[in-house]
Amino acid sequence: MDTANHSNKQVFAFEEGNGKDKKLLGGKGANLCEMTQIGLNVPPGFVISTAACLEYLASPSRGLPAGIMEEVRAQMRALEAKTGKGFGNPEDPLLVSVRSGSAISMPGMMDTILNLGLNAETLQGLIRQTGDPRFGYDAYRRFIQLFGKVALGVSDERFDDEFEAVKAVANVKEDVGLSAADLKEISERFLKVVEEHTGSPFPEDPFEQLEIAIKAVFNSWMGRRAVDYRRQFHITPEMANGTAVNVCTMVFGNRGNDSGTGVAFTRNPGTGENKLFGEYLLNAQGEDVVAGIRTPKPIDRLKDDMPEMARQLDELRDKLESHYREVQDFEFTIERGQLYCLQTRNGKMNAHAMVRTSVEMERDELITKEQALLRIKPELLEQMLFPRLDPKARAEAVAQGLPASPGAASGVAVFDADRAEQMGRELGQKVILVREETKPEDIHGFFASEGILTSRGGKTSHAAVVARGMGKPCVAGAEGIAVDVNRREAYVGETSFREGEVITIDGTTGKVYLGAIPTVEPDFSPELNTLLSWADEIAGLEVMANADTPDDARSALKYGAVGIGLARTERMFNDPARLPIVIEMIVADSSEERQAALDKLLPLQRSDFRELFEVMSPRPVTIRLLDPPIHEFLPDEHQLERELIELRRLAETTRGMAVLSGTMSLIHASDGARRELDAMRRMVDPALVEDAIAKKETMLRKVRILYETNPMLGHRGVRLGITFPEIYQMQIRAILEAAAECARMGVEVHPQIKVPQVCTAQELKRVKFYVDTIHEEIKQRYGHPVAFKFGTMIEVVRACMRAESLAEVAEFFSFGTNDLTQATFSFSREDAENKFLPLYNQSTILQDNPFEVLDVKGVGKLMKLAVEWGKQTRPDIHVGICGEHGGHPSSIAFCHEAGLDYVSCSAPRVPVARLAAAHAALGAKL
Ligand code: ADP
Ligand code: MG
Ligand code: MG
């Protein structure tokens, strides 16, 4: 350690500490300083800095940094002067609390020691001073226990045993029933417990007590609880490093019925209502409210108990808010008609309350629009955009898993995908699929379910990823649940639920409930609309939606998308009514046959597009030409093989019967027998069987021809559009005709044609040629041109490298960051997320899952190059992103910085993206 540091000031009176410096003083300490300095009634005290903590932890001898105790002694003398009491003075003892507090609040990391400074002598002084022996011994036994536990490591049970023993002897049930003598007895037993544990008597010297307590708080920074907490919540040394120690003069809320203590929020953290919200207890000390030993009263009632205090508390609330300009969560204590504020911090609220308070505080000129936007984390809005449990329904969760995909859902439990499909699809029941973990073959069960619950796996498990993709709620890794698939039952602690019993899951919180809990649909409050309209004014990026169907498009509009950035046409091909025609097209042997099938698809696609255009008019709609490998639409090879074997057997049997009936006629079989055999033969028409075999054989042959070892890197996207030009031509025609029809009806449309998987400009030029030819023809036919834009996905590395030449043809670029991430890492997403990514993330080989959080360093760099080179060729090229990342706030910040024009994401994420875009523009660090 730098020795120069030793002369630096490390201890600050509440009057002198810089209230803005949470890093140095911790959150609690900084605010105690700030409140003191703006004239709020804070009991006098001082803060020992986090720097001292770090220095202490780094010193091999584990001695306090030189000079610290001198500073502490000086501060204690100042406290004595302010309070008129003496530390260790038996006549009128000064007592203090010793409290931890780092830059980021870490609740429960470390307990507070109250009433420090008590010993056999000062205790008597306190009793004489207050004339209340019961109060004195109560304070004493609390101090011994807290100090014993926190500073000396004595387990709570040792104290509790003694406590219960005395209660039993005294024959009282409630703590309040204990007499002064009982509490004296308890204190004495406690002192023995400590002596037995440490091998030496309880420290009597107040300064020794103080020094031990300070070290204990410092040590707690590296304690197991604190270390785990920081890991869990990703608290890095930049965010919080070391804990401060706050030493604060004790005030007593347990001095009678003119005293009390409580905690309150300046506004309601559940609804945002602009009204004091909180609880208090009369005649109690701080921890009693939190500990739940007695039931506190709602803060509204304080005006009946102590009207003057209620008035002062309202005043305190106003002062806190007008100073901090943020909802505050504060602690107060009343000692004999004197109100003290013991702590304040920014209030944690749910999304509804955050949005409402943002809009109302702006209206009251407490904050600016920018501040109103910045105080809300974009992800928080998710809470408002998915169905959630009715807050009025009070229910106890039976298990806790990971919040893997937001939203809440109820339904009957089913334990395998087939049953889910049967009960969900066929019987029309709402089901929740419950599995230990899910696999790709469970996918049909996902479609049929309202939500998914797994007992194993993390946020990147198959269940989590697929559920998020489908926008269905998912709770993953609820380890408290043991699933027994064979018995169709799941065990949770003492209870269990069987198939068919209703359960409720909340993918936003990770909680699981038995029974049906009412849910409420997401609501777009007027406040949210106001807030998002501010966001749109400030944002540089536009937010579009990924939407494939008119329904998706309508919800995109509801969420405020300015257009469709990606409409995938494969969903339209997968429609059960169309699949046979699609298959016909694929198995066609000649161009003519293929054209015949495409001619049937054309009007269907045209009306799809027309509907999309109409819903979105006059906003742009970007349609991506067919992307997946074509064999995906065909039946499974092995299934076909099995069916062929069956059919061939059948054919053999029918042939056998034909032979038999021939023989029968030779041997003059009875008429009756011959008639019977003929009837049997007619039942299975050999011609039909042969026909079916021929069809299956053709299909199997096609499936085998189209088979690919690596379909995702194979014959798909634009490659398909070039080998089977008719397919893309049909789609292009459908788009342009739909647009022409809309235009004719006076519906303003802005179609954009987007080509997937492009890696060379030549590919793009080919497709552009189809487009131009078809457009020319349509122009002739409709008598006017159709305005459209032509562009490309950028989702392979080569496309990034060749952006300059792609931009000669493309009027827009759309980064497909799902594929681009796979291509950049050479990871297949499914394998990565199932096999090694979780370990990579845990061991921080990779900080984040690159499929969730855009890999700015690698993928992002490619994107920046592509943007730069694209703009060199075509300065006004429109650039956006349509991968899943387009809805992720930190990725959005990157897109803003990289100079993109828009992001496109799933409809429910649009509001999150709008707010994130505003944050990005405001240069907020997300
Ligand atoms: P936490 O961070 O867990 O809230 P605190 O340091 O705020 O811990 O203290 C725990 C409890 O003790 C709180 O209710 C607080 O109000 C109370 N407390 C702390 N210091 C004092 C004090 N000097 N006088 C009276 N009560 C105190
Ligand atoms: Mg506190
Ligand atoms: Mg792609």
C-alpha cells in the first residue's frame, strides 16, 4: 500500500463527508452526510471510508490502517461534544450503532450492531439516566447478542437457547412479558456464552468494542454471504469496492408510547401513487419492524397516535423528494417526540410505479423528461408487457426457479409433450408442460402449452430459449420440484401435483404456484404512452417489429413499431392448408410442373402480403424471401421408409391373393369361396397400392436427393433462389402485385424486398434482375410503377467484407445477427447453448451468451466495418438489425453508436427497444 495514503483523511463526520461520493462513503454513509448537510434531523455520527476497508483487507497483519483509530477517537470526542454525553462515561453514556454500507446496497450482507458502548458500568448509568431498568437490560442483552454474533462469531442459537430457557423459567410467552430481572438474567447468561466461545471475558472497554466492531464490518466485505451476493448480482469492483463503516449516535424508539420506529417510501412502490407509504411500530427499536416480531401499523395511522409526528413526517417526505428528486425509501425513529431520519436511499419499485412516478415527477417539475426516461431500465418495462399475476391475488409460491421467459400462465400440469399436445390441441385445455428438462423433440408440446416449467437447466437451457422465442412464459431450473414422468406426478416439498391438476407459473419472477391464480393482461397505461412518446422524440434509432402475420402486425402497431423490419415468408409456407402445394412444388420433376404448383401459391402469398400492407399502411413492410433449406417442408426420411415397407407388404399380400384366386378356378373351388376371395381382393385395390408405393418412392427419392449433411450451411436462402428461380420469382411477383393492388385502392404502401444469406454481389444482382423484370411487367399491366426498396440481409462474414460492393445493388442492409453470430464464432446455436456455453459463461471465458447479448467485440466489429464500407458506396444506405439482439438494450446502445438507422425486434419487445433507443441517444451507460 502507498504509505502516502496513511496521512489521507479516511474518517468523515456527517457534516463533512461528500454526499455525492458513494464510492468512498458507501450509499448509506453518503446519504447520512447529505441529509445532515441539508438540515434533516440525523443523529450525529461519522463514516469510515471504503478506502480504509480496502487498505485493511490488503494488510497482511489485519491491523487497522495507521491513524484510523486516532481519527475515530477525534470523531468520538466531537460526538461527545455534540450530544453532551460521554463514551464509556458511567454518568451519562454515549451509545452508538455500527453499520455497514457499500456503494451498492447489499441487503443482509452484514448485521448492524446497536447500543455499542454498554458495559457493566455504563449500563447502570443508562438505567439511572432513564429511570428504566427494563429498558437498560433490554438494550444490554441486544448489544451482547449482536456484538457476540456479528463481531465475535458466536452463533445465534447459543443465545436463543439461553433466551428460551429464561422465558421458560419465567413462564412467559412473549418477549414483552419479560421483566427487568428476567432481562438481567438473560444478559448475564449471554455474557457467559460469549466468554465460553471466545475464551476471554466480554470486552468492557468501549473503544476496544468499537475497534473490534469496525474490523468485523470490514471483514464482512469478504465474507461468504457478501461474496456470493456480489457474484449473483454481477457487482464488479468498479461498481462497489469495499464497505464503509457508519458510526451513529443511538436514538431510542423504545422509550415508551411517545416513541417508535418505522420505514417508509415517499410514494407507493407498488402503484406509484403520490402518497406516503410505510409502516411503524410504537415503542420499538429499528429491527423490530423488519424482524416481524410484532405486526406494524400502516403509516396512515400515525396521525391518530402522534399527529405532530405525522405532520413532521410529511414534511420530511417533501424535503427528501425535493432534494433527491427521486422516490426515497427511508428509516425513521421517534424518541420522545423527536423525529430522526436514520437512512434514505432511492426506492425500488415495480415497472408500473416507475412509469407513473416518472411521468408525475416530470409534471411536478421535480425531474426533466430526460431524467424521467433515464431512471427506468428498459428491461423493467417487460413486466408491463406480458400477462402478470393479479397483484390482488395473494398466493404463496411452492417453488422458485429461474425467470426464464416473462409472463404468467395457469393450466393443467402435463408431463410429456405428446400428452400436452393431446390435452392442449385436441381437448382444448390450457396446459403447462412440466419436464425435468426439454429436448428439441418436445417442440410440439411447447406449441400446445401456455407455459413451460422445468426442474433443471438455466436461462440458456433449451426450454428457456425456445419459450422466449415463442413468447411463452417459462420457469426453468425449479430445483425444488422432483418430476416423476412415469407416475405423472411432481413432488414439491411436502406436497405434490399430478397430471391434470392446475398450476400457475410466473416466468417474470420464476415462482411456481399450486392452483389457478388470476392473471391480468398487459395494459398500456396512458403514463406508459406518454413516457414512450418522449422516448421517440429523443431516440435516434427507429424501432420496427419482426412480424409474419397480420395479427403480429397489429400487435406491432399497438406496441408502437414504425414498420415491419422482418416478415418471414416460411411461416406462410408451413400453413397446413398450403403445405401439400408447397410439397408439390418441391417434388416437381420439371419446371412446368413446378410452375403449376407455384401458380397455385401465388394468389395465396399475394393476399398474405396485401393484408400485411393494409394493416401497416403507410409504414414500410420488409419481406424476406424464402430462407430455410427446402427439404424442411418435406416428410421425414425414416418415416417414409417405414411407410414404404408397410405398403410393400400390403402389395405382396394382394398379389398373393390374386394367385390364389387363379388357382381356385383351376381346382373348381366352390362358388362361395371364390366370391369371398374376390371381395377381399376388391377391398384392397392393387392398383391403388401400387400408386401409393410409386408416390412414396418418389417422395423418398426427393428427400434423399435434397438431404444435406449441414443444412443450415447448405442449400438455403439466396442459393435456393438461384437454383430454383421460380420460387423467388413467385414471391417477388406476389409482393409487387399486392403492392400494386393496394396502390390502386389508394392504400399507401412501402414494400421492401430482402434477400437472405447473401455472400456475393453477384447473387444479389441476379435476384435484382428478377425483381426488375417482374416490376417492368407489372408496371405495364397496372399502368403505374410500384415504389419499393431492394436490400439484403447481412448475416454471413463474407457479406460484411463485401459490403462495399453489395451496396451497389442494395438500398438497405439488415443485420441478421443470429446467423452472423453463429458464423462469426463458428458455433451452432443449439449445440452451444446446450453443451458448452453455460460453462463458458460461468467461468467467464465468455462474459455473456453472444446469442442474447450482441458480441460487440467480434460481431459488432464486423457490423461496424460493413456499415462503414456500405456507406462509402451508398451514403444514404438504410441500415438496421433484425436479429433477436434488436430488442436487447445493450445491443441497441451499440447499434446507435455504430450508426444504424433502425432496430427490429419481436412486437412485445418494441417498447423496451423504444426506451433503450432513447437511453442510447442520451448516451446512458446501460
Ligand atoms: P440495514 O442496512 O440492514 O438496514 P441499518 O444499519 O440501517 O441496517 O440498521 C438496522 C436497524 O437498526 C435499522 O432499523 C436502523 O434504523 C436501526 N438503527 C441503526 N442505527 C441506529 C441508531 N443510531 N439509532 C437507532 N436505530 C438505529
Ligand atoms: Mg437500514
Ligand atoms: Mg438468418
